[in-house]
Amino acid sequence: MQTQSVRTGRLPLSTGQLIRLAALGVALWLTAALLLRWLGPLGVYDGAARILLYALIIPGTAPFIWLIAKIGRLARSDLALGVSVVVAAAVLLDGLALAWAPWLYGSALALQAGAGAVILWGAGVALVLGFVFNRAG
């Protein structure tokens, strides 16, 4: 599944793989941010709904690990690294958006904080799943 293009000097991934993975991170972050902007006012950050939301993120993230492997053309031994690239892109954008464009997540501070927390949780879940599904070469 690994692409045969030239690998970068520091990582066992090609420049093309890194670009595809970073772009996927941007797309997944923006999709999550917009989805949370819509869900936030419905009360998903309150009480039992928050517990359910966080719990559902775990199985809901698993298919994206497969997507990362496919789009990144990753060997199973590079899966954790590929997921890390995707998560890095998403978390960097989340930090920028929370600082300079918090309105993206909603009009109220509670909605902005809730969305930021959910995106961080999802990023952590993705990293853990990347490590779990990674296999030695």
C-alpha cells in the first residue's frame, strides 16, 4: 500500500503522502468544526448528551483511520505516523481558529469552548486508534 515515491529526509513518508495527509487533516477539522457549530446549540455539550457525544466519537473515529491509510497510501507500519500528521494539521488549525475566529464554533463562549474540547478529544482518540491499528513492517 506504501507509495514508491521518494521519502522525505526526516520521516518515512513521501512529500506527496505528507501533503495528502495534511490536506485531509484540514478537511476533517473544518468538517468537525462546522458540524459542531450546528450541533452545539442543540445542547450536545450539556449533561448526558456530552457523555454520549464523547463516547460516540470513539467508534465514529475508527472509519477515519481507514480513510487516512487509504488517502495517505500508508503501510500498516506507518499508520500511527500518518494519523499523527493528520492530527497535527487539525490541531494547529483548531488552535488558530479558537484564538482568531472563535465565531466559527458558535456565538457563545460555552459553544466555542465545547467545540474546541470535542475536537481535542477527537484528536486524542484518533492518535490512540492510530497506535492501536499500527502494525510492524
